[in-house]
Amino acid sequence: MKTFTPIAITTGFNHTFGANREGNSQYLSKNIHDIQIFNTQATKINDEIVSSTLIKKYLKLGEISKTGTIIDAIVTQEMISNI
């Protein structure tokens, strides 16, 4: 791929990047004007915030059904938010 020209970027509710993790969705919104920026909201299941860290935790513990429940919640939220 020679160039990357997205029309939209979706970030997680706590996504950071760059030096000292100072970049976030607000930074992108202020500094990038020709690309739509979407920021997902936090989702909780059983009082735990859904994240890749939580998914990895349950995978390491062999809790496959919990992992599936979490992933289902993510997909469902994304589908609902795009309606």
C-alpha cells in the first residue's frame, strides 16, 4: 500500500497514541478536518468495562464463554450505534 487515505477513523473510548500517549480522539477531531472521527462509548458487562485487556484476561483464564459474551456485546453496541 503506497498511501493510506481513510474517510473515517473510529477510536475506543480510552484510545491514546503518540509520545507519552498524549494523542486521543479529541486531538484527532481538532487537528484532522477532512476525515470523520468516531469515538465509541464504554460498554460494561457485570460492572466490568469491556476492553481488549478484559478479553485477553478471560482468554488467558480459559473463560471462552465470557469472552464470547463480551465480543457479542461489542458487536451489538456497534450495530445499535450505527442505526
